[in-house]
Amino acid sequence: MKEPFSDLLKESSIFKNRAALSPNFIPEHLLFRDKQIDSIVKVLTPSLKGDKGRNLFIYGKTGTGKTSCMRYVLDKVKNISTVRAKISYINCRLHNSRYRVLNKILSDHLPAYAKHGYGTVDIYGKIINWIEEDTKILVVVLDEIDMVTDLDDLIYTLTRANNDMKSGGIVIAGICNNISFKDKLDPRSLSSLYEAELVFPPYNSNELSEILKQRAELGFKKDVIEPQAINLAAAISAKDSGDARLALKMLSNAGELAEEKGEKKITIEDVRDASKNAEEEIAYELVSTLPEHQRLIVYAIAMLTIQGSRYKKLVQGEDTYLFSGEVYDKYVAIINSLKKDPKSSRWYRKYITDLEMQGLVATYESGKGIRGHTKLIKLLYPPAKIRNTIEKGLFNESEAEVKTT
Ligand SMILES: Nc1ncnc2c1ncn2[C@@H]1O[C@H](COP(=O)(O)OP(=O)(O)OP(=O)(O)O)[C@@H](O)[C@H]1O
Ligand SMILES: [Mg+2]
């Protein structure tokens, strides 16, 4: 009999350190981002020294290094003794409402209170008192800020706090990859959020090559990857989007393929094969980290796509388009079966817009004649795989809920 863990115990011939190829890894030196890092530091320096500085807004397409640069700066700041500000880094994909953001601030800085389950007003009061106590500056970094469902309320609350406090202040640094985000904001939130603005451009092919080379050295054993293979991964990603996450995914998948095949080197062919799956895999990761209701809406869409729309005959073409109404009904049925309360159809429409922004679904107006004027929805990834990804996550649901609140 084969030793059960033999594959696990066998030393990899390709990888030296898989973690160095993961999207959460921050290299010691971030390439091609000196200017952006400098700008972040410049805008935040007054606040870090304890003055009320400007709010900052960072925008750039996915995989352009926004999160990495911000976390890099925050890591450096930790070790500087003259920094007086308190900092909360908040991933809004997890903390996606005003309540959750305020609660995260409380648990970062006043953990003893965070367990009490206070309401929004009390949490707000606690934070204000704490800031006033010794004239603190609180820097709140809101990463993936467009995921906050009641964002205007959140911005209003955080900026109003500055008027309510006798001393100290709150500075917001928002990060976002969604170009039409501005259109969704109340003009008042917009003007307070955009006091300083910073854009991260997509990487070109040469830049991606360098980024990949740096990570390949950390992640792979010596000389296992051919330079041409790195250049190909860079070129494919640059052509597609300039997304470093996609390029890295391609590289590590190519490594896995080479290892599976028992090859000694990662070749151009491995990269080519890996490129086919990298984008899909990123989509599945995205789906599994969506907030609960959006995830269940995607689940409803996947289920209906597999079963076929009830109104299929009304919609022309091979693809499965679903009616917005039937997706909502399905979502409500799923939520009910989980013994939870569904969101209203107004929220539902907002969520569909969010999912479209993230490239998971496409929507079309049906034009007159088909059941009046209605929206048609189409899933952009293979439905069975999306369904399986979500079902895998559903078993950990209750646990995930506890962690995110
Ligand atoms: N300049 C860089 N040098 C080295 N690695 C980089 C650089 N920029 C991005 N990366 C790597 O690419 C991946 C994606 O970067 P990051 O998460 O910072 O992108 P992002 O702009 O926040 O994307 P999103 O909008 O999707 O959140 C990470 O693994 C990161 O380490
Ligand atoms: Mg990010």
C-alpha cells in the first residue's frame, strides 16, 4: 500500500516557499510604486504626527498594488515611535456596513467593549470619547470601500464625528477599484472623501515581468523557471488587464502543473495551460469571499442557470438569461430555507449592480414586449463550479458570521 501522506511528505522539486507566491504576501520591496508610496506617506504624514490631515482616496484597477502599498506603509508606520495616530485597517469586503466598520474600530482599539453587542449610537459615542480623551487622531483605512452597503451613512458619520468632537479627529483613507464608484456617492460624501486623490495605473508587461521575477526567486527553487515562461505570464496578464494578482496566479498554477507532471522545470507550455484557469480561479475566490446575501444571490443565479430559466422560450439565443424577478424569488426561497430574513428588492437591485461591477454577472434591459420592461441577468462563469464553490463555503457559514461581525 502507498504511504497515505507520501505526497504530502515528499519534498517539492519546484517550490521553495509557496506563500511567497500568494496574493497576501507583501514583498520587502514593492517594485514600480515608489511614487505612489511617497504620495500616501505625504498625504498621511500630518495625520500620523497628530494633526487633522486630509482624507485620501486611492483608485486603481484590480491587482495594481493598492492594498499591498497601503499595508506596506502601515507596516512601516508601526515601527516609528513618533507616530501619534491610531490606525484601523478595515477590509470592507468583510466589514461591509457602517455598523460593522464602527464595530471593527471598537474591537481594534477598545476590545473590552466590542464584545457587548452595543448598537451603532453607543459604539459611536464610545469611539468619540476615546478620541477626545487625549486628542487622538484616528486614521481609518477602508479597503474595498465600495463594498460598504450604506456607504453614504458611514462617510457622513465619520466626517460628522469631526464636528462633534472637541478635540482630536478622524481621517479616512478609502481604496477602491471600481470606476463608477463616484457616481454612486452622495455629492457631500464625495467632496469629503476626495480631499486628496491617488491613481494606481495598471502594470505593463515589463513591469509584470520584474514583479514575477522577484516572486519567482522567493517562491521557486533555483533555476526551475525559464525566463521565457515568466515573460509569457507577464505578457498575457498585461494584455488582459495589467493585473499582478492574475500574473502571480498564473505563475503559481504553472508551478503546480509542472510539479504534478513531475517536471524539473516550469515551461512556456505550463504557463499557457495555467493561464486558462487562472482567471476562473480568481473568480471562485471572489465568490467565496462575497458577503452573505450577495453570495446567495450568485448561488440563486447559478442554480437557475443550471435548471434553465422558466421563461427560456421568451429569450433568444443559446445563452441562459434569467429574469431579475425569478432570481429574486429563488434567492428569497434559499434564504427562507436557511431560516434567515431576505433583503428587500431594493437592496437586491443594488447587489446585482455590485456583482456586475465585479464582473461576475452581466445584465441587459429586456426591451419592451418581454413581460414589460425588465432586467435580464447572465452568469459569466461556469454555473456548476460556482455552485460547488458556494456550497463548500455554506458549511462554514455560522463560523464565518461570527468572525465578520
Ligand atoms: N509593485 C508590486 N511589487 C510586487 N508585488 C506586487 C506589486 N503590486 C502588486 N503586487 C502583488 O500583486 C498582488 C495583488 O496586489 P494587491 O492586492 O495590492 O492589488 P489591489 O490593487 O489591492 O487589487 P484589488 O483592487 O483587487 O484589491 C499581490 O500579491 C501583490 O503582492
Ligand atoms: Mg486590494
